[in-house]
Amino acid sequence: MKLSKTILSLTLCLILACSAAVMPASAKKTKEKELTLSRYTEKSFMFSKPKNRVYKCKVKKNKKYIKAKVQNIGKKATLTITANKQTRDKSPVVYLYYRDDDEAVIVKKYTVTVTPLEQLELEDVKANSFTTKKVTFKNPYTMPLRFKYSTKKHGKFLKNPEINGKSVTYIFKAKKYGKARVSVYLGDTNKKVGSFYLKSGKVKASVAPEYKTLTLYYNKHGSSVFMNSSHTLLSNLLTDVKYKGKYTVEIDDASVADRINTTSAPKNGESKKTEIIYSTGIGTTTATVYEKAPKVKKRAVDKFKIKVKKCKMSYVASQNLRLYDFGDIFEKQEETTIMVPGHILDLKKAIVDALINNTWTGSSFRAKDYKISYRAMNPSYVTVTNGRIVAKKPTAKTVRVKFRIDFSDESSFTKFIPIQVING
């Protein structure tokens, strides 16, 4: 009898020891977190860790409700938990852990509850007949959205939406006057997550909310039309423009901002007249947008504020280089300049023509407003004297020449010119 009790005690001890080996030793010390997810959504958590440590995860209890995975990259680990089904009995538990010798050490522990499918709050989409409009939806689900139309004769979304994280942007192409009801489903399932109306018809043109205050920049040494301190009226400043509608703008104070007429680049074989708003000085003014369409007299449709700030001289130089590159050195900014021994490049002339007195952009600085300095980073292969680069001897590696422009307003512009010297 005593022998049987002894054997039973040893067996129980062995079972407890095995259980301890399976479950991480730190499980009791880890604080459990509650996590609630809607069905077909996911949530990610990022953790810092030693580079040579590998984090893993495991789902305990009712694995059918969720999925979990870990991605290890360098000193970071990302845990992603995906909800599949609504929890109805015991909630699953996710362990994030790593192994220290033969022992599993828990980092985090989550008890996950999956709630019913979340419904989207969707607003009606409106656009003038025979026009297009960008529409962005927030998609929290792990599946794409699918639209079902009551009719397509009033308009529809074009294929190939633009996906940016959890946001999806579609192009709505409006057709005949009227409206259609759109039901939204998840992927190829019959799970409906919302509905809204597409309306094609009479919509008033207006300035987009993000341009109610249009911020421009100005520097007397640069042409505002070309130095990223201008805005094309019809590009994205206006929303809900009419088909065959014509739009103009009038600015209260021409000493702060003005406009010029231009013609947009041809699209589908057709070019349109539009206006560019550009800065002329520092300050704030108001602009009024006018609309004229077939059977509609010219009328004011909206107003917006123009705020012009002063920019540094170095900003003018950077915009000159971005907008117009030319010459041996600046022809292709991202590519290496190839030279042979004895070859000479006039870096100073290229800098002055492209960044200082650029005839294309209208930039113009006085000689006393800037000073250029040069430095060859690998003088064994190339040298630079008085702004002239001279190739010395071939090398398989890329070498660099640095130049810096110091302006009178205490701003500066620096760039490295990559060069490779090859055999002639």
C-alpha cells in the first residue's frame, strides 16, 4: 500500500514537472491584457528586443476565433492578431514569448474577444453629371470592399482603386442625372457592411476644405510661378466642377498674390484653359472663385484665403534644382557623373546656371548674396579648384565632390556630386 502511494506521488510530481516545462515559467508574472476586435479586423503591436532574440506567439483555447503571427526584423518584433469569428464561449489567449535555453519566457499575454461585424458609417457621394470625383473610404477589414449597384446608369466607381493603409480611394464617374443605391460587401462574401447613395446631378462647385487657406511662399530672388509657390486653380483646389464649366479667380490684393492664364497639358486629346495663382509679396489676402457654365451666367461660388510666407534663399536654390536640371552635372540628379582621367567639368558654371541665375525659373541672385565653397572627398581620384573638377585616375568606386552655397540670409544649400573615373 505504501509502495503504491509512493509510486502515485512520483507520478504526480513527474506530471507537474512536465506541465511546468510546457507552460512558460513567467506566465504567472505576466499581466494579462484584454483585447477586443471586430470580426474580420486585425491589430498589430510592435516590441523592442535584442537583435539576436526571436519572438514567437501561440494561441491557446479556441484557435478557431483568431489567428496570430509574429514578424522579427532586427531589434523589432511585430505581433499581428486577426479576428475571424465572433467569440461565443471561452475567449482565446495569445502568448508572445521567446526561448531562453529550454525555457519559454512570456513577453505579453492577450485575452481576445471578437465582437460582431462592424458596420461602416458611409455618406452619400455626389458629383455633377459627366464629371469624376475622388472618394475615400476607411476600410478596417482584412478583406477588400465590394460594391453592388441598384443601377449603373447614373454612375459607378472605376476599377483599380488607390490603396493607402486602411484607406481606399476610388474614382466616381457620374453619368446621367439621378441616384443609385450602393450596398457594400466584404470581398466575395455575402457579409454586408453598409450602404449609401451615388448622386449625379446639380452640385455647387467649391474650394476643397484643405485649401480654404492656401499657403504660398515668396522670395524676391526667385520667380514665384516656378519655385513651388504657385497653385493651379483647376488641378485640385476646386471640387465639384461642372462639365464644360469655366472657372476664374479674382484676388483682392495683387501685391500679395496674383494670377496668370495658362493652358493645362492635353488629357485625352483635350487641353483646358486654367489659371495659376502665384505669390508676389508677403502678407494675407482673399480670393473669390467665379463659375460660368452653359446656361449659367458668371457667378461667385466660393472664397478662400491666401497666406504668403517668406522663404529662405536656399529654398529658391533647391526648387531650381528640382524643377530644371541641365548640363553635364545636373542632367540626372540620381545618376553618377562619368569622367576619364584629364577630363574637366566646370562645376561653378553649372551651379550658377542651375541654382543661382536660372533663366528657366526666373531665379536671380546678386554676387554679394551668395558664396560657393567646394571640397573633393577623394582627392586621389578627383580634385576641385576654383569650381573646376579634374579627374585624376580611374577607380571602381564612386567618389564625391561636395559643394555648399552660403546665402546672405544665413541659409545654405549643400549637395554631393557622385563621380566615377573610368579608363578612357
